Amino acid sequence: MSVLPVAPDQEIFIVDDDDALRDSLVWMLESSGYKVVAFDSAEAFLHAWHEGLAGCLVLDVRMPGMSGLELFEELGRRRCTLPVIFITGHGDVPMAVAALKKGAADFIEKPFADREMLALIEHCLQQERASRDKRRQEADTARRLEHLTQREREVLDLIIAGKLNKQIADVLGISIKTVEVHRARVMEKMGAHSLAELVQHVVTVEPAASVR
């Protein structure tokens, strides 16, 4: 079996009290090139969890003590960003569907084929990478916005509002040449290579900016 390249910091976290199933999953995933960390209880995973974890979580619905659903809800309260794949028995499907409505990535019924699990995991890893990239971009944009001067921010807001340089000059009571200088500085500070890129970055971080 082969998988797509995995980001160096991504791991598959397995939480299942069934020793045989857990060991089988670990072997299958490691032999497919994934880094795997396994836990025999929800409590053990919760104790090890921290915000820096990246990858995805494969979680059994029913376990002694804290159930998979209870762990999922607690992770939600902690703003955990790991995609969660639930492992379910036939009778647990309604619970898994309910979890999907609360943000779980997917679920898979026992018994399942290795290729089905691998496909779900690869989808989740791609989703998690994209989500992290988006959060990094948003954080970078927010930092860049903080470094704009008041006048540069005023110019930016008017650019986002679709105003032309002459209109911006009229609104702010400055020359068109001065607007052009501020506009160039805004583009440079925001790391934008085009007007479309500038607008996209800003409205992603500040949706209200598009209606100012």
C-alpha cells in the first residue's frame, strides 16, 4: 500500500480500548508510512493532548470510562483542530452521524477494509494541512494589519471598499500622488502582489471590511 507524502509534523492518533484492533491499526498505518501514536483510553489521550498536535484522530465511539463522543465534545471545548474519524459498530451509527453534525470529519463501520481507512485518513490529513495553512495566513495578515499606520489603514479600507485613487484622495483630502505612495506601502506591508490578493487576505481576516 502507498500513501501520499505526509507533512513531517503530522501524526495519526488512535484511541481505542480494543488491544487487537488498536495494534492492527498501528501496524497497518506504520507499514503505510504514517507516524502513529496509540492510546487505550480517552483519558490517556486527553492527558497527552496539546494545541500543537497535527494530523488526525481515529477514535472509537464506545469505550469504558470516557466515551469517544465525550472525548470529542471535550476536545471541541478545547478548540482542538484535529479532524476526527470515528470507528463504530453497527449499533453506533446514529451516534456517529450525530457527531458528524457537530463537526467530526467522518466515521467508518467495523469491520472495515484497510484501503477504506487509508482513504479517510489521507483525506483528513489533506484537510488538516489546508486548515493550518489558512490559519497561518490569517495570523500573518492580522500581524501585517497591525503594522499599518493610521493613514495606511484608512487608504486600505477605501481600497477594499472599491474606491479609485482619485476618490480616495477626495475622501481623505490628500493628493492622488500621496494616495499612490500610501497604496504602494500598503501593498508592500501586506505582502500582496495584486489588488485581488490584498482584498482576499483582508476580508478573510475581517469580513466586515468588505462592506465598509
